Amino acid sequence: MADGLKMLIAMALFFGAMYLYSISPEIIGKFKVRRQKKTVLKKEKNRAKEKIQLQKGRDENSKIIQARRDQIKQHFKWLEEMNAKIKQRSEAISE
């Protein structure tokens, strides 16, 4: 009786292993698909973060450039004022 039970358990394990072996490609395929989806989502999230960081960098650079443009404009206005004063002095001296 014990030998029959052992034989029955061995056959059940054998058929179970055969069943698992037969469906293993499907299980492995599902795991691969899940893993690929996770990696794609992770890449998309990382790309979105990179886009945000790049946009922040562009915004900071544009602010710096705009500030520098304003400084240059002010400097040109100052130069024009100085040029006008010099012209006034030269006209006053020539008269």
C-alpha cells in the first residue's frame, strides 16, 4: 500500500511537472511582457523628468540672457547720453 501511494505521488508529480513544462513558455512570455511594460513606463517617466529639467535649464538661460540684454541696452543708453553730452560740449566750445 505504501509503495502504491509512493508510486501515485511520483506519477502525480511527474504529470504536474510535464504540465508546468508545457505551459512555461506562456508564463515566461507573460513575465517578459510585464517586464517590458515596466521598463517602458520607467523610461517614459525618466524622459518626462529629463524634459522638465531641460525646460528649467532653458528657462534659467533665457532669464540670464534677457537680463544681460537689459544690461547691454542700459549701457548703450548711457553711451548715447555720454555721446550727446560730448557733442553738446564740443558745440559749446566751437561757438
